[in-house]
Amino acid sequence: MTTAKTQPRDLTSGFNRVMYGLMIALSLYYILFNKDIATAMSTLGIGLIFDPFRQEIPWTQRPLYQKVVLLVHLLFVFALLGTLAFDHFIQ
């Protein structure tokens, strides 16, 4: 009698994609309906933790479209930070 060891399925990539999408949706909600830029910026920044692509692949080996998506996401976070800083200095 042989016993085969089965490894549990890796659900992290599916979980990360769902959480990434939820964080983006939540930040859009804060921007569009609550007009709360600070909360939207922090939620969008936290969304970067949930990399929707395979995290095992190093940055240098990732396809160009994945790099572009993550860098544009980061640019939106910095744009919101700049908006907050500009509004703070204007007032």
C-alpha cells in the first residue's frame, strides 16, 4: 500500500486578485462618492500588497504589461499624494 502525499492547492494568486480588485474598487468609492482622497490613497497603496500576478517571478523576469500595470498603479498613489500635499499647501 502506497500513500501519496497530496499538496494543498495554492489559493494565494486567486485571493490576491480578488483583494487587489476590491482595494481598487474601494479606493474608487472613496474618491468618487466620499471625496476622501487620503483614504483613497492609502487604500490604493495597500492594494499594491496584493500583487495580482505571480509573486514568485522576480521583477526583472516579469512581462512588460505586468510592470506597466503595477507602475501605473504606483503612479496613481503618488498622484493622490501630490494632490493631498498641494491641497495642504494651498489652504
